[in-house]
Amino acid sequence: MPERPRIRLVPLAASLAVFALVLRAVHALPDTATGLSAEMTAGAKASGIKNVVTAVLLDFRGYDTLLEIAVLMLATIAVLSLRTDPDALSRRISGVAGPVLGALTRAYVPIMIVVAGHLVWIGSSGPGGAFQGGAVLGAAGILLALSGFARPRWSSGAPMRWVLAVGLLTFIAVALLPLALGGTLLQYPDESRKSLVLLVEILLTLSIGASLTSLFLASASDTSEGERR
Amino acid sequence: MNVVHHLPALLVITPLVGACVAFVAGRRVAPHVALATATADVVLAVLFAARVLAEGPFRYRIGGWGAPMGIDLVADGMAALFIVLTSIVGLVVTVYASGYFRSTDPTAYGHGLFWTLWLFMWTSLNGLFLTGDVFNVYVCIELVGISAVALVTISGGPDALRAGMRYLFASMLGAMTYLLGVALLYASAGAVDMATLSERLVPDTTAATGLALMVAALVLKTALVPAHFWLPTAHASAPTPVSAALSALVVKGSYFVVLRLMLDVMPDGYLPGAATLLGVLGAAAIVWGSVQALVQTRIKLLVAYSTVAQIGYLFLVFPLARNGRDVLALALTGALVHATAHGLAKGGLFLAAGGLITRFGHDRLAEMRGAARAVPVLTFAVALSGVTMMGLPPSGGFAAKWLLISAALTSGEWWWAVVLVVGGLLAAAYMFRLVAILIADAPAETAPAPKPVRTEWLPLALTAAAVLLLFAVPLISDLAAASTTLQSAGVTP
């Protein structure tokens, strides 16, 4: 018998109190923003990366992003650590479920890969970048798996672990490179700043895509509904 | 490239590289990668502490931008102390874990990922101790939170999964609340760098609400009473090396940020009442945690509730810190000695408890009578950790209580000294109960040791270090003097 939903008074009161406090705090904000956006925009112009979001993510606050990539990889590994059989879902779905699904997937996935590449490329000057490209790539991976296409051998085991880690490892290598040139961590040399950022973004896209696909596939239940008692 | 100039960066990057390599290399090679990383980290940590002691606090500008645009790492005595503590407990836990996971089911898929998760946790703790940026703190506590939850659930048992889920919710609630606070603070002060914030902070509603939310979130993550509800089950149902790391190190991570926010970022008199409230909750934690530890029937829960109690002492520094710089120096040094002593003693006590559970095949205290005859080394380790937890001389715990009581008496706020004495008596009560069971004159029903257990010496090494810490107190007091807090208060070493 399903448990009846109960209203818990203490958490409810606490949430309402925090909500009221935040409302009061937001109301008290001055009309003019005092943030760092002016400095950031000027800095981005000087650094040659026109998209200020990319400049903030990969350059000014590249250290945050480096650790955020670690968060994403860690989350994937955390989910994998709960599995007894990390490939349960792909084994359960076998064979493409019909001609329409197969044809559409065959048509869409190459387009999605091109879109992902495009998003990374335009990231230096406009909206786009590794996270957006990786999200499209991850969706392509999930589409392939759910439509029942057989997984290639490299998509599990040691080769897949490499794909998951290559983005972070490249980012670390690029972050450490300036140390040999007399700079601090992540202090890209001016002349190669753009190409280093692009290199990091391309490999991050691969790892982010692989992470998102793995997260989805690994969080599927070990047993299908029919097999449960 | 001179390694010494880049120590703050390398202390974060080294375990991060180790985590990636351990993941890619697979389960066979991973333990060796972890051991090599742990050894390298100890060396880096000691070099780092030596440099801070020699040259005083310094900042490391990542990307060369400098705050407030970029992220600065803050290298000071307080960071150095916690990093050295992490490296010592970390190395012992790594060595212990290589034996522990060999003896458990080798086919369990998750166990192969222990090393990666553990090195990720190490990365995030070092990151937390070094960062000078309140947003970067958020990224680090996310890393700590996810790795800690994954490590609790790695054994996959139903108790561990239930405790891990509760831990995950508490952890996410803390992280989200903290982030909400950072957003409000940034909206008001226009910066996320701690040093810049301390200059720009004005007592307006937005900034005060933001800081209050951030401190509340970190208090939840540190498991200060009444936000301790997630800790006992999470720490008790984790695999033994994980329990030790969680109790010895992870709660110190969020506590460290509370220290930074309350003592460095907030000017005197900011958030009136917050310091007193934290002190009162600390006192409540000492009493409640000890009483709960007294009535537990399972060994790991007893140890976990003792952590709840010991966390309380750490928060007595906040009300005492408002009484001028001499009392501040005494109280901060006392809190730092206590954090170090508790880290070593509790790490050792959890490893010893794990060893007892392995030998008895269960965790029921009542059936562990007479353990001393079968496992004298582990019993001795438990007794030594008791010495420091009660604050008996000569031990690190004694020095910590002495410093905190001196601070309380010098400030005239004598009631905190009463709390400290009562806390010591309560700790004596639950530790004597534990030791009395172990040394009772009864035939112990342990399983015969399958082979000589070398890992039994590891908990003893940690608890002995906690006792010998008394002789390192001058060093810790030098490190405290080299903290940004005491330097800006004008205390000369």
C-alpha cells in the first residue's frame, strides 16, 4: 500500500522563513548593479576571446570550470559505482525497434554531431561552447542507445574510461603548461590563448557528451518492469 | 619551473591527476596510483607548511588575473595545518584501504572505483582549504559532497544506501543554500573574493542575509547540532576507511570555511548574535552528542556520536573571538589544536573500530567483552584515542582544552570553561564505557586472525600521534600566528 503523503510542518515552516528572508533581501537590493561585468567585458576584449561567457568560463575563472568538469566526471563515476552491471540497459534493448526509428536515428545522429562541432567552434565569439556541444553529443549517444543500435566495443570498459577522462586530463595539461613558461596555473601565453582554449573545449565536448550518455545509461534500472516481482 | 612557487596549485592538481589516472588505469593499478599520490601529497604538504612558516601568508593568482576578476588561492598557516592533517590521515587511510578492500569481495564492481572517488575527495578538501573565493568554495563543497556520498554507498548494502541518500539530501540542501547566499552577497558587494569582500562589506540586508544563509549551509554540512541528523548513520554505515576520512577530515572542510567567513570576511559586530548562537549550539552539541554516545549499543554509532560532540568544541571559538586579539589568538589556536587532535584520534578510533568489527564479525558492543586479550593493539589504540578525547594530559586534546579554557577565563566569559570541563567528563564517561567492555575479564569470541594483520598498527599510529601532538603545540601556534586571521588582527608571532 502506498504511503500517504504527509505535510511536514518543520521543513515547511523553515522553507517559508527562508523564502521570506530572501524576498526581503532581494527587495533591499540597490537599483544599480555593482558586479564585475564591466571589467570582465573589457578583459575579454583584450584577451581575444570575443564571447565574454567563454572568456569567463575558460580564462578568468578557468579554475572553477576545471573543478566543475571534475564534478561532472565524479558524478558519472559516483553513479557507475552503484552499479553491479554497468551495461545492463544496453544489453536489455537489442535490435532496432522499427524501420522509421532506425532511419530517423541514422539521419539525425550525424546532424547532431555536426551541430555539436559547430557549437564548440562558434563558442569563442557567440553563444555556444563545450557544455552546449557536449549536451548535443550526449543526446545523440542516448538516442543511439535507446533506438537499439548495438554499442561499439570501445563504448565500454577501458576505452570509454579514457573518453570520459580525456577532457579533464587535457584541461589539466593545458593548465600546467604555463608553469614551465614562468606563469601561474592557467596563465595561458597570450599568443596561444585562443588555440589552447579551443583545444580544451573540443576534448571537453567529447568527455561531457560521454559523461551525459553514461549517466543516463547507468542510472537505468538493472531489471525491467516485467522482471520485478 | 620552481616547484616551491606553485605549491598551492600543485596541492590541488596532484590528487586530481591521481584520481583521473586511477580511473583510467583500472582496478588492478588504482591502489598503487593512490599510494603514490598520497606519498607525493604528504611531501608537498610538508614543503607547503615549511614555506608558510618561513615567509608568512601569501596569495597565488591563478591565471595571473588576480582578485577580484580571477581566483586567488590563499596560502596561510591555517590552510597549511589542515592540509598537513589531511595528508597524514589521508596516507594512513590509503594504506589501510589497500588491505581493507583486498579482504572484502573483490568482484564488487564499485570497490574498484574507491580509489578514484577517494582521490577526488582529497582534491576537493585541499581545494577547500586553499581557496580565497566564496564561489570557488561552492564548487569544492559540491566535489566533497558527491565524493563523500558515493564513498558511503560504495559497499552497496541497504543501510549504506539509506544513509547515503539522507546524506545526499542534506549535502545538496547545504550546497544550494550556500549558493543562494553567494548570489545575494555578490549582488550586494559585487565580488566573490574573500579579501575584497571584507573591504567592501556594508551591513545591508542583502549581504547580511547572504552571509547568514552561507554560514547556516556550512553548519549543516559540518553537522553541528541540531543539523547533525545525517551524520551518525552516514559515518557509521560507510566502509571503515571511509568512516575515518569522513569523521577526521570532511566535517573539518566546511568548518574551515565557517572560520574564514566569520573571522576573516565579516568585520567585527557583523551579524550580531551569530557568534553567540554558534557557541550555544556548540555547547548543545557537546552535551547531546556525548549523551547519545553513552547509550549506543553499536560501536561505530558510538564513535560517530562522539564526532557530533567533538564538533561542538570547534564552535566555541566564535563567541570567544570577539574579546580582543589576545583571547582571539588563544581561542583560535585552541580550536586548531582541537581540530588536529580530533582528526588524528577519530581517524584512528574509526580504523580501530573497523578492525574490531572485522575480528568479531559484528558491531554489537555488548558482545565485544574481553576483546583486549585477542586484539591488544586495537584495544590500546581505542584507549589512546580516549586519552585525547577526554583531554587528559599529555595529549593534543589536553592542550586544546587548556587553550580554550584559558581563552574563556581571560575573556571573563567563564561559562564556556564550564562547558569545556563538562564535555571532558562526558567524553570520559563514554570512552571509559567502551574501554571497560574491551578489557573486561571474559573470553572473547573473535574469529581467529586469518593472517598477521599489519593494518592493526595503523590506528595505533594515528591515536599515538594525537597524544604526542602535545609536543607539536608550539608549531601549531606558529601556524596559527601565520594565519590571515591573526595577521590582520595584528598578533605578532
